[in-house]
Amino acid sequence: MLYNDKLVELKSTLTCPNCGYEKEEIMPTNACQFFYECEKCKTMLKPLEGDCCVYCSYGSVKCPPIQANQSCC
């Protein structure tokens, strides 16, 4: 998908740091996702310090703005 004239990947696999459960998700392009609940252990994931969203902290692919070399949210 194009995001601000840059080709970006929208699928990212989130990995829970608590239980290791992995789930592929489609990243939003219009907002940062600050919270994500693990389906397996119900841990609420929040971005690590210095990261803008859960995809940048726990995803296999960074969020669309970061991929496009833009500031995030």
C-alpha cells in the first residue's frame, strides 16, 4: 500500500512478550495503536519507551508512518 507516496507493508505479526503468542494483524493507517490485548494471556501491551505504538515495539513490521520515514502520530 502507498502511504504518503511510500510503499509500506500493512501486515505485522505481534508477539506477546509475556507468553510468546503471535498474531498477524492489519495495522491502522489513520492512528497509532497504543494498546493491544493478547488473545491468549490477556496481557495489555503498551509501547516500549521511545516507540510510538505497539507495532513498533512488538511487531514484525514497524507502523506505516515509521516505514515511510515520517513522524508517527
